[in-house]
Amino acid sequence: MEKKPVTSYIDYRVFLKEYYEFEKTHTRHFSHRYFAGKAGISSSSFLSRVIEGKRNLTRPMIEKFCKALKFTESEAAYFKNLVLFNQAKTAAEKTEYYTLLRSLKGIVKEAVLDANQYDYFKNWYTPVIRELICLFPFKDNYAQLAKLVIPAVSTREAREAVELLLKLKLVKKEEDGRYVQTLKSIAADNHIMHLAVRAYTESMIKNSLSAIQTFDRDKRHISTMTLGVSEQQYKALFVELEAFKERVKQIVTGNDEATQVIELNFALFPVSQNIKNRVDDYDYE
């Protein structure tokens, strides 16, 4: 088993688990009690409870762990932000700590790949440009490409988006100069991607708000419904939306005559508390 640097991890509990397994195999007398002694912790089971997700690390405890792990200053900084990233409660906090993680030097290839995946969704216009450049031979005219995006982006942003798409191999450039997609769809498959997708979704919702003013009603469809539903009906609506999304994919898949990129947003969420089993909380007299 090879010992990997902490900067190759994006989950500090996984790092601690593999660190323990490596040391247990290669260091005589290494144990949870031994680690606790090195960290200055009274509980010999604390490390195992952290690894299992039963305990979190406070800032003072992070310092103790860094001491026991014999980190360099840069490794300690990475580990600290990694812990704060994994334990963050809000998307804003996660984004802040993830940005700090990426800014630290020494991130290995596995982490860089995750960062590139994050970049794909970080800017809302990158997925748009991925669709757009495959619709016509834009001949690397980034100024024209930038203006075709709604709302328009800068020439630099358009160029960087195409460069990222090529780097991630999500598109490829043919000999005749045309761009083609290597994959028809992209799904978020890890917590880094989910964080980026959340930011992307928020951006697209904001764009839909501006679309109300930008486009005439015959050019867009934006509507809302406020309904009273049971728990079973609410679950049924989720299923119906997922089924409709699959139907949309079937409609557009294999379409070689596309001339425009559109955004189709879905939103289903509660606007009141569930009153089931809470009747006693209300006074009807």
C-alpha cells in the first residue's frame, strides 16, 4: 500500500482512514492509543470515531491532528481547509474553502481533475457554449461566439470556455474545423460536482428571472402553480418530473438540425410547513 500525500485527497476522513491503515502496517506499535498520545488527546477512540463520521474536528483539534500527523506548514494548511470544506454546512462555505484548497500548491493530478470538473459548471455559460459550438462552424471566431450567448459574455470568457471543453475532452475539433461533442450528456457524480452544479443552477435561475423582461411571451414559457398536495402526491410529482426530463432527452437526442441553445428549468419545492401530525399545534376556536 502506497502512502499518498494529504494534498491528493478531497475527503479528510478517507485520508485519515488510509493514513491509519498504512501506519498500522508499516509502524510497529502504532494504534489509536498511540496516535491519541501523539496528538495530546485523552480519548484513544477519538480517531476511529472521526474516521467513522461520528465526530467532527474543531479548529483546536485540527491543530492537534496536524501535530500528530507531522505535517509541514503547507500540508497543515491544506488539511485545515480540507476539514473545514468537508464539515461546511452551506454551499457558500463549501465554495469558499474549496477555492482555498485549489489555491494551495502541490495539488496532485487527481485533485486537478476534480477542479476542472468543477470549472465546467462553475460558469453557467460553459455548458451553453458546449452546445453552441457544435451547431455551426464558428471557425474560432470567439467575438462572434460571445455575442451569440444570452446574456452575452466576453470574448475572453468564450475562448477560455472552449479551451476548457477541449481540455476536459467534452468536445473535439475535427479536421475541417468543426467541433463535435464526445458525450451527449454530463451528470454530477461526486460531491465536488454537486457543489458546482448547485452554483450553476442558481445562475440559471437568475437568468430565467431576466428572461421575463428580455423575451416576449411567445419566445419563452415561464409560469408557476401553487397547489395543496398530500405527501404521496408530492412524491408522485417528483417522479413525473424525472420522467418528463427523460422524455425531453429523447426528443432532442439525435437532432442534427438544431439551430439554438435553450435552457429548461424545473422547480418543485414546499412553500409551507407540513401540517401532518401537527394538528395539536393549532387552535381552531
